[in-house]
Amino acid sequence: MSGMKLLNIRQQLPRLGVQPAVMPRYETVRERGGLEIDQTAGRRALGMYPPVELSGRLAELARQAVLEGTARVAREGDRYAAIHTGEDVIVELAFESMFRPKGVALDPPPSEPPRLRYTPDRVTRHWKLGEVAYRMEQEGKVTKLWLSDYDVNRDFDLEG
């Protein structure tokens, strides 16, 4: 019984070369938040001022004290000049000065709560996609071609 001829082909497959050109990246950026406490109003309520404001305030208080002192001296001078009233001015002014307030006030200080401002942390995320470089090596050529006998009752008879 004669065998049948079979065509055999051997071929190299093409190769694909893959190489990452730019790696993907993931970045997380954190912007710090914070807590701001403003105690300026509370300090002012207690009489504690910033230096520039304190100097202006002291100048205004000194001006006011000079004006009040000048007015008091002028009133006392008018009383000295009024001899026709018959009052003993020196004794009366000495007596009044004993009860004049000395400028000490014991009032409880006013309280002002501090102003709070909270800024939370801010997180931003950035994805940077990667790139892939590939190269196809086209070597898919037939390298061997041959014929072999095939018998129906047996396996292949490969030559080559």
C-alpha cells in the first residue's frame, strides 16, 4: 500500500520586544493646613496692645490727662479768685483732694474670646501614565520545507 505524501513546514515565529520607555508614576502632594489663633481682641480688652498702637494710645491718654489737669487747675484758680464768696478755699481744696480718686480701678477685665481659623490639610493626587516602546522582529520565515510519507496504518514518517 502506497503512502500518501505530506507537506511539512518549519517556521520561526516573529518576536515582539516590549520595553517600558517611561514608567508610570503616582504622586501625592500634601499641602499642610493649620490652626490660626488670633488673640488680638482679647489682649486689647486686657489693655495689651501692639507696640505701635500702644504708643498712639498712650499719647492719647497723656493728652487727655493734661487737658483734665489743666481744667482742674483752672477751676481751682477760679475758686481762689472768688474772694467775695467768703469760702476758705485752701481748706476746702485740701479736703476735696483727700477724696479724689487716685486713678485705680478694680473692675473685672472684659473678656473677648480668641478667633480661631482652622484650615484642613489638602491632599492632591496625580497620575502620570507611562509609555511602552515595542519592536516587532519580523523573522517569520519558512526555514525548512519537506515531504514525508504517510501511511494510513502507521504514524507519520518525518524526515528532516
